[in-house]
Amino acid sequence: MSTLASQPSNESRALNPTAKITQKILVLGATSGIAEATCRIWAAQGAQLFLVARNADKLAAVAADLKLRGAAYVGTAVADLDDTDKHAELLAHAVNSLTGMDIAYLTHGILGDQAQAEQDFQHAAQILHTNFVAPVSLLTWLANFCVQRHAGVLAVISSVAGDRGRKSNYLYGSSKAGLTAFLAGLRNRIDREGVTVLTIKPGPVKTAMTAGMKGSAKFANVNKVAQTIVNAIDKRADNLYVPFQWQPIMFVIRNIPDRIFKKLNL
Amino acid sequence: MPLSTAEPEAPTLPATTAEAPTGPPQFESWGRYPRYNAKVVPLSWRGDFPAVLAGLQDSALPVGMGRSYGDVCLLKDGTLLQTTGMNRLIDFNPETGVLTAESGITLAQILDFAVPRGFFLPVSPGTKYVTLGGAIANDIHGKNHEAAGSFGNHVPCFELVRSDGTRRLCSRTENPDWFAATIGGMGLTGLITWAQLRLRPIVSRMIDYEGIQFHGIDEFLELKQKYHDVEYTVSWLDCVSTGRNFMRGIFMLGEHSKVPGELKPSPEPKLVFPMDAPGFALNRISVSMFNTVFFHKQGKAHVKALHDYEPFFYPLDAVLHWNRMYGKNGMAQFQYALPWERAKEGTIAILRAIANSGLASFLAVLKTFGDVPSLGMMSFPQPGIMFALDFPIKPGITVPLLERLGDMTLEYGGRLYPAKDAAMTPAQFKTFYPEWERFARYRDPMLTSSFWERVTDTTGAKTNL
């Protein structure tokens, strides 16, 4: 039940809180609302950060802010993460700049337009590529890097939407379902090598991505979500629903029989 | 909390962009009166404006935390551009204390950054939950006006972006006319994307505090004279009592402690006013009891104590959403500045009218404005006496009273504060702010507010889009 409770940690893997200052963190999709809020917490702890994002102006604004908030180091690279051919070079550069890597935090993704994706396969493929194929490419490199060193955390933003496809966003949902399944398998493979894989499933969060969506006034506060994510990484959790209410909600949604579910408007 | 965003949420989040808003308004001012529907669009990046205006049919208005009281942060049926997501730090020089930040950062967030580094705001309003841009746009003031002037006096420069895409760096020497129009310019001259603020050094969170009871305006003025060199002074005033207790109050003074102390960030507020209070909760008896308790709380006529800066500067921030205390009808604030020549007689006359109205609530504040000139064309502070009081909104009663009090203010040569206003008439506004026509030339044609539409009586203003 408790997704936050990590397995009994053997001493060598538990993070020494006093050693937080040395955390080296690679952030992919660093200008997303959740990523930026999380990075502000790490910056205040004096972490070393390497930020990757697509828009140079936004990336520079975020990097300057994090440096002022106390990050010991902030490196940046502008990259379109859809371009999987460049991933190996990009990741090698990031890890060299950080002189190592304790945490890789994958937060990039697109919501896409469900209605458009229902008619236009190119758009559907785009959603799958950005949210699933590209993270698989990144995680393949990162997982092997961590396995070699028998250390590291791969913290990846998936979504509650991946727990069951719904008509309102099943392209986004299926891309995240694929990602969640990939992460579960990856964890099964490399946890025994000393590498933690954390699947983060946020419910709707107030960020630029969800601005203007119906009911967004009630969405979760991004700073609280970020703090929960930082705590889950510190505890070496495997799965995280955030806010936690989404775990029982999704349990119910996953278990509604299809003869009923198919008639619902979700 | 490492992040320490001791921070209430901005009053709203984005409304649906696709549909017309329905139900209660998405964005309320702090007084929750008046209430208007508007579309709310968040600005997250310095480059979002003016691109965000593309396709908008209506006028727009940049807004922050919605802590001004009346309609200066509202735009009926228009688009509110909420800047609170634009809250990044850009630069800080620990030698000079000059902080550069995006305009949607709140003073609370600035304090979280500055206090652990030994710096403090140069001017503190009564709440820290306002944005940097809002503080400039209303040229806010604090308890140290005599020494420091208003907020804009501590802003070396900012960037102003117009709806046509023009970007201007504004300071006292560069684009000085745009600088003067934008300080106190109520968000109407364009969007302030970032600004500099000159912070002041501190060595401790603590404030050396003194509280002194007084009876009547003469005792108040004597105290003011006696303590004129103390940095922060403000008085709480009982506006309900008449007769012997007329104008009794507590004169509060403070200075940053010079004894070095721990400079940790503030904890998050824990108390939230849970819901609208019923209309009968605030009545003459409950308010009168509150005022009596408050007056005698300090036990003796003169107390000295060491207080943390939070309760000294932001006592009401400890209870999030305290404005719900006024119930669903909301409240209006009445805030004037009277010039010294007629400040005393005007204050006595106006306070008598207020006491006789029976409508007064607690939270009346009396202080003086000093001689440091404000830099804005439309800045509120002027040397003399400043007074502020909240009124619960009673339909058909409060607004006419406010109009009468506005006329009295005008008669005594004073002015009212747009950031706190819901009732100023066009005639009053144009007398209070004789530069308004010059200021109007700097207004961005795409931007307006319900306040501006109301007080300038420009029925055709939106047609110049």
C-alpha cells in the first residue's frame, strides 16, 4: 500500500542528509512548472544542477534564478529532447559537466490535443514520441550509466492518466501508461544493481501546462507537489502518487469493470 | 521548509479560456467589493507579453496577488493578466543590496531570499503578500514613510513593455517620464516585466518595539513629535468610541534590532479563516468590545518589547483569508492623506462623522507621511496625516457614506488612495490627482481597469482599441 515506504534501505544506499550539498542532479525539461519548483528546493539545499530545456530564454531565466537561490553549480544545455539521435552526446556532456550524477529527473512531456490526436495520427505519434519514446531513449543511456556505478536515482514524471485510458485524454494517457510500464520493468532489472527508479504520478497540478483547463483552480499546488517529490527521492521510494489522494482514486478507477467504465464520461 | 514559500495562493487560477466564465468571479480584490467577471490569463515568462494579447477582444489589465481593496485590480468582462508565475530572481548584488527580479515575485518571496542574507525590504506595506510589480504600480508606503518615502523611491529601474511590443528601460534618468507615470500608475502604462529594488541591511529579525496609549489627536501629535527620529511608527485607532475615549489609540514604534540574531526564514502561516463570517458577526457591540480589549491588551500605558518582524509588520498575514471575516458582502477601505495645514481639524471632523455613522470596524490606522517626495505622477502619499479604516459593505449605506467622507477629504485638501478605493467619484478623483490627464497620455491603449473606467468616466475608452 504505502508507495512512499521504500524497501529497508541498506546503509550504503540511504542518502546521508548531511551529504545533500553534494547532490548532482540532471534535470530534463527544466522549464516545466513542476521541474522548476523542484529545482528551487534543491537549489536552496546547495545542489549542483544541470538543466536541459528547449527554449534558451526560459532556460537562462530559470538557471539565473536557481543560481541565486543557492545552487552550487548550474550548467545548462538547450536541446530538443525529441531528437533521440543527440541524446548520448547530450547526456555525456551533462554528466561530464556535473562530474557525476546522483539523480536524473525527467519531467518533460506534452499534454497534446486529444481531439486532434483522434483524427490526426501524426499528432498522436508526436505525443507518443515526446512522452514515451524519447524518455525510453534517455533512460536507456542513464540506466546503464547508473548500473556501471551501482548508484543513482532515476526519477521520472509519469501520470495518473497512465493508470487507465479515458476518452478525454487517452493519447496522453497511453503514452504515460507505456512509460509507467517501462519504468516498472526497468526497476525490476536495475534496482538490484543499486539504482532506484521512481515513478512519479502527479494528479493535475497548477502549472503553465494546465493553465486554462476546466477546474484548474482546484489543482494541486506545485510547490507542495515538488516538496513531496524531493522527499520521495530522499527516501528512495519506488512509486509516488502526488497528491496522495490519487492513489485510492486511481485504485477505484482501475478496478471499475469495463462494461460500466465504457459508458462513463471520464 | 527549504523553499519556505510561506505563501497564500494568488486569489485565483486561470479560468477556462475557451468558455465565458460563469458562476462566482474567478478573481476578487481583497475587499471582495465590487465583484466582476473577468477572464484570467497567467503570465509565466517575461516574453509572454504582449504575445498573450493576440486574439483578445477586450481590454486587459496586469494584476498580481489581488491585495488592493477595491476595483483598481479588476476589469469587468476583460482579461486579467496574472503575473504571479513570473517570480524569478534575476540578480542580486550583496555589496549594494540591489535585487533584480521578475515583477510577479511577492514581497514574502523576496523576504525569504533576503532575510537569511541579512537584508530587508526598504518599505513594508501591511501585508507581504503583494507582488513587486503591484508595489510599484500602487507606489505603496509603509511605517517608515517619514524617513524612506514610498516604495518607488527604492526602485532604481524597471523594464516596461507596451502592448505594441515596445520595451523601455525606465529609471530617474532613462525614460524618466515613463518611470514617473508607471510608479503609482496602477498597471495601466504597460507591463512591468522586471524591476530592481534596493534592499536595506539588517542584523536580526527582531524589532525593538514600544507601544504607548494615547487619548486624542493632540497626544498623538505630541508622540509623533517626540519620536520623530524612530524609523517605524504607526498608530492603531479606536474609531467607535465617542466622548472621553474619542480618538484613543496605541502609538506603536519600532526599529530593527541592532543586536545580531538568527536570520532564518519565516515559517508558513498556519491559520486560515475558514469561510465567510455571517453578516451579523461584525456589529457595533463586537467591534466595540474588540477595540476595548485591544486598547487595554498591553496592560499599561507604555510597554517596551522585542518582537519578530512578522507580527510587527504583517500582523494580519498570520491568518490567511482574513477578509472572509467581513462576510460575503465584502468590505471597503477608506484611506486618506490630509496635508498638514488642515490635517488636524480635518481628521477630527472626519473621525467624528465616522464614529457617528456607527459603521466603523476595527483595524483603523493613523500615521503621518513625511516630506520625501514620491516619484510617481499618481502617487498617493503627501506630507501630513494618513488614516485608513475598513467598512463592511452594507448595501445602500456604505458607499454613500464613503462618498460623503470623500467630499470631506476633498474639502480639507486631501486625497484618497486608489489602491484602497471602491467609491471615489470622477469629480473627486480629478481633484485629488490633478496630473491625471497628463498621466492618461501614458496609458497603454490595450490596458484599463474598472477603477480607471469609473473615475475617468470615459465611456468611450474601450473604443480606442
